[in-house]
Amino acid sequence: MNEHILWLITARSGSKGISNKNIRKLNNIPLIAYRIKTALMLSSSENVWISTDSIDYAKIASEYGATVPFIRPVELASDNASSMDVVLHAMKFSENLGKKYDFIGLLEPTSPFVYFEDLKSAVNKLSNNEKADAIVAVKESRPNTIFIQEESEFLDEIYIKMKNTGSFARHNFKKEITPSGGFYISKWGAFLENKTFYTPKTLPYLLPDESTLEIDEVIDFDWAEFLTKTNKIDFKKLF
């Protein structure tokens, strides 16, 4: 049976930066539930999977409507485990069940504010481009790389760049983009072949600023709480 897209939400336990980060409540909702609820706006429960090593996380995910087809193997739950191996594990598990999809979409709980319309638009953009392998959420890179150099005693490289630039008005810089962590979507066969979302034919999808937050440290979580309390996030666009 060939389905449209499998949304895979990865939620390993044991975060070092924030204890139990993936299930910590943000605006009274566990972080993992944001991605679940948004994905369910686009797919049925059986096509929204959680990959976790925790029984407790699995129970919470199930309560919010996700499918937990397995508990992630120990070897894929360590600090050194590759996200790509985690994705491949889920894809092979799916195929062993006789279910093959057109696309695989990776959603991480640490990017809770991606709107469902952007997910839908990204899938459509990838689907309509026969040459593309994948599509990855990006954000505008700030600061511009003209202000970046390798760590050293002096800012000698930045000095040279700034000396040759002339004007430092933001509108004079070329727009640079960088992955935001918001989502990673690939054509099913392309991921099995390349084992990555990044190929020379990966499309970028620029997210609005409020959707680009990645929660890795406590200060990120504090900022996320501020965004929700000051109505900077449109919850109607999330779920």
C-alpha cells in the first residue's frame, strides 16, 4: 500500500541541556505535542509516528493522537546516534509492515512553532518539482557571514571583510539562509538512496521568523514561553 507521507517525530529521552525537554510543557502543552497536533492537521493518526526510547514519552504521544509503532532500539538512542539512522529505521519498519510512502517528513519537538500551512506548502513544492530530492526549512542567516570568522586572538578576517565591503546597511547584503530545524522532507526513494535530506537537489523553504526558534537551552525555552504569552505565535495556524 502506497501512502502520501509519513511524518516521523523524533523524541529521545535524556536531554542534557533541559531535563526531559521533549515533554516539558510549553503553554501547558508538552513540547512533543506541538509537532503531533500540527502533523495531524495534514495526516491521519496512523501516518504520524513517534520514534522514542521512552515508554513515558510514548504514552504522552499516544494521548495526543500519534502512533507509536515501536520503542526505539538502544543503539539508536545514544548521544552518538545519527538522526538519519533513526529515520531509516522507521522507514524500514514501515516497509516491513507493507506500507511504503511517497515522502518521509522528519519533525523535531525542538521546533514547535512551524505552521501546518507551511508544512503543506513545502510538501506541495517538493511534489511539484520532479528534479528535487528533498526540501528543508531554512531561515535568514543573522548575522551575515561577513561578520563571522574562525576563533582567533584578533578579528583579522572580519577586519578584511569589513574593509572591503564599504556600506554596512543591511539592505546592501545578499540574503543568506541556513537550515532552521523546522522540518526535513524527502521523497521516499531519494532518502533510501542518499540516506540524507541534503543533496545537490534539496530545495529550501523559508519560514517566517516566529517559526524558526529551535529550543536547545533553557534560554530558548524562556524565549518560547515569552512568544506564546505575548501572542507572537498564531495557534490557529499551528493546530
